[in-house]
Amino acid sequence: MKDMPPQALEAVAGYFQVLAEPTRLRILNILRDGERNVGDLAQMCGYTAANVSRHLSLMTKQGLVAREGRGTSVYYRFADESVYALCDLVCDNIARQLERSAASRALFTVATDSE
């Protein structure tokens, strides 16, 4: 990100903003297994089709998903595989932080129990 112009930084922020919503992450996780239409995604997420469509529209604009019309249905698939690597990196980091936090709490629990 060194020496990036403000417009580029805004584009990067928009990309991360799309990823900052748990519903969108849930949709992306479902799309890991293959393409789906809005109805399938809505049912699998437990949200309305209108809500899922709104999220898919934002993800399409940012290039995270691609859409393809077939007959009366539109199917969505993942368009940017690098996001999975990014999400895995972030999830692994959070898991390590939680493990360290749990280990720290365990030290205090053990010390209290042994007194």
C-alpha cells in the first residue's frame, strides 16, 4: 500500500468494507462449494432472497462474485479466489489470538484453583 494514491486507497477500503459484513462472508463461504442461485443462497443462509440479492449486488460490484443468467435464474459463483486465501489468513490469525487468550486465562485459572 506504500505510495498509493487516495483513489486507490478508497478502492481498497471499499473491497474490505464488502468483506466486513458477516452475511456476505457466509454467502462467500457457501459459494466455496460451487455456484448457487439467489433462492438457494437465501435458504442456506436463512435470509430473504431480497436481502441476499442486495449483498450479492455489492459483491458483484467489487468483483468478488460473478453472475450468470440461465433461463429465469441467475447463478452466482466466486470470481476472486484470492479472497479465500485472505480470509483463511485472517481466520488463522484470529484463531491463534483466541488460543493465546485462552492459554492466558488458563494460567490464572490454574493458579486460583491450586491455592
